Amino acid sequence: MIVLAGTGGEVAPAAAKLAEETGAEVVTLVVDLGGHPPAGGSNHDTAAFADDHCLPAIQANALVTGLAWPAVVRRLADAARRCGATTVAHGYAGRGAHRFAAGLAAVAPDLRVLAVPGAPPAERTLWGYVVEPGDRWRFPAEGEFLAPEEVTVTFDAGVPVAVDGETVSVAEALRRLNRRAAAQGAGKHRTEDGRTFAAPGALVLVTAHRALESATLEPELARFKRQVDREWATLVRDGQWFSPLKHALDSFVVEAQEAVSGDVRLLLHDGRVTALEPRDARPAAEYVARPGKITAQA
């Protein structure tokens, strides 16, 4: 038996072809991490993805593209155990396939893994997605005029808990900011394979969190955490989500969040997200807004 992960009804043709080629029974696992309409996914999956994968990336100030694969690896390993399968399959290619194989080797080394061309990988998530025609998070046309918009994000111990004063979960914060930042053309960048990846809500939250850390963390702690953030992002990009070092860095990042509470005002305009001024509850120093950055005053 083989368990094949994919998104929605698009996985059915790949499953049928895999069954024909291998002669094995193929069970499909539909994975929806917030990048598609509710049919085929669940609010529980999306909330767990936001809390267990997106939040650690926000707190590590990491705008990484590959956050879905660790969640898919765990779901596939669990499904294989329930079904008694010895093989799992996915649609990731290139660097994504490397990450997936490394992750599965860490959590379920006894399972065989297959990369299946034509099986759509779970790349569209609450965190980000590859931009395609007709995306529901609309980006403006080039040169289209949009009035600047301000948004205030509130953090409590490094967790986004409100947007413009309204209480939200991490998942809801990403949903709202995905729409608002995408409308301003913010959050797009080129990936290593030349595609355009968009993470508008993630860009807003990471920008706000980084600004608030600069205002609340003790200087030596802030300096060292920047090094940890870079190493955290490198490990995730290299497929080491489940590594002992990544786990240890997670603990450090969470510990460093104790003082990261307060409000951050941001300006969304012309494809950019700018932190204007953090209004923190426990400032480590006095900070004033400058165009494009935040500067400390002695």
C-alpha cells in the first residue's frame, strides 16, 4: 500500500497512474493548509499549521518558502501507520523533494518515499503560495494606484494576538494580512527556480515582529538572536526542520520572546511594508521612526 499526499481533487489522476504503474493499492491524503477553499481541508489543519509552523517562522524572523513540507511529512507518516503502508509518495520536485526526503528520514526512517510527477504538492498554504493567474489574493496591476494603508499588529510574548485592535489567532492574522498586503502588491519575491512566491501576510508579521524585537530585547540578546534567526532559516531551507539543532534553536527563540509585547504600526504601500514605530509595553530603549527603519536614541 502507498499513501500519496496531494491537494484536493487534483491528486486523483496521479493516484490512479501510480496504482497502474506499481500495482499497489494507493490511498490519497488530501492536505489543505489554508491555501484553498475549505472543501478538502479543515480548520483544525490550518490552525495547527499556523501555530506549529508559521508562528515559529515569525518569531525567528524567517521569510522562508518551505513551511508546508514538515506538516505534510508528519501527516503522511501518521497516515501510513494507520493504514499499514510501507511507502509514501508526494509531488515535490528539486529542492522540495530533498527537504521532504530528509524530513521523512528523521520522523519515519522505515518508510520508503517516492516522488510522483504530476501529483500536486501542498505548496499553496496560509503562509504563502506560487503566484498563478486567477489567484484569490489579488495583486494590483503594474502602475495601478492604491492609497497607502496603515495597520497595527499587537504581539504578546512574540505571538500576534490582534490586528487593528481586534483579537485574532495566528491563522486569522495571516488571513487578514494576506488580503490587505496583497492588495498593496507586497510580499512577492523570486524563488531559486525562477518562480514568483508570495507571502504577503507573513511579510507584514515578520516586519512587525522584527521591529518590536529591536525595541524590546536587551542589545546583546538581540545581537545573538539575529545570528540564531539566520541559522534557523538555513536549517529549514536545507530540510532540517526535525534536526536536534533546529529543536534547540526553537527553545532559544521561544525563551527570547518573553519581553516581545506591544503594538507596531506599519505602512502598506507600493509593494512595500514599512514599520513606522513600535509601541511596546516594556521598551529597552527609546525608539523613533525614520523613513524605512527604526533608530534607537541614547
